[in-house]
Amino acid sequence: MLNADKLKIEKLISNDEAERIATCEELDALDLGHFEDHPISQKFIHEREKELIDTFYSTKSEKVKEWILQVLAEALIESEEVVAIVANSLTQNCKYLPTLLYYMWQNSSKFINNKQQIKTLSKHADAQVRWRVALVLENMPLEYGEDIKVIRELMLDEYYTTRTYAVLALKKLNKLGFLDRLALKRVIKVDDGAARTYALELLGK
């Protein structure tokens, strides 16, 4: 973990709201994949978990809240309190749903009881939310009877990444009904990427 990143996180949990917000702008300016190249230290974040949680509750900035959860996700912090924060924040109007869903994807076993809430986001206006819904569902235990309708809808989403993870979710169900086959054929017509490849594979079986 870079020392510069440690300093940013220290500033993110400062008592100065203006400094927190300015730090978020610095974090937003980092290159895509920055924390993949320079992973956040789990030990460093674990030692500051309480301060991060306290800041989450005290700040009025949605951007500060989002970056706190992003940092906790990157450090793979999965304490009961953080899991509760994520679950309680999962509403249609939340401003940082992609970050919440990213955390849920990393810790999907802890959010099985929230599956219904996650499914309600399948028609969200933001494609960045919808594809992550498909991603999280694909990583969860699914039941054909209760989940197939949402999976079919996501398979025909206008966003290609959503379609890909939805077809993978269908593959995981290991069952194909008549309507599923029709949906797969529509995927093949509209998609020219990974979703089409997976759909052809499923129909071939």
C-alpha cells in the first residue's frame, strides 16, 4: 500500500468535513485500477475500522460515505457492523449503489437474506447498478422458481455486461424451460459478445 494512499485515508476520516470531501476528489482522480496495482492493507484499514464507521455515520456527504465503503471493500473488511451498514443502505435512492453491490459481490454469502432487495434493483435506471445486480445474483445461491423471472429480464437488458452475468446466472441454475430458451435465442440475436457465446453454449446442451 502506498504511503500517499495511507495519507488519503487518514484525511478521509479527519474531523474536517471539507478535508474529507477534498480527499474524495483526490481519490476520484486516481487511475482506474489503482487499488488493484497498489492493494490497500487490510491491517491498516482494520486498525481504523471504528474511525471509518464513525465517519460514515457523522458525515453528510454521500461521496464520503461511498469512499469509506469502497475502502472497506478493497480491504476485505467484513465485520457484522460493516455488513449491517451495507444492508441498511440498500435502497432505490442510494447514491452509491454500485459500491454497495461491489461489496456484496465480494461477501455474497453474508447477504443471502437480502436477495429480494437486490432483485428489486434489476430495473434501476443506471446500467452500472443493473449489471452489478446480475453479478451479485450470479454469485449467490439461486432458486429457479423464485429467481428465474428476474434472471430472464436481466438476460435481455440493453447493457451487454448485464446480459453476460445474467446468462451465467441461468447456467448456474442448471435448468432450462421453454421461456428460458426463447430468452436465450433473443440474447443471441441482440448480443455479439460473451453473453451470446454463453447462450449458444447453453442451447447447445
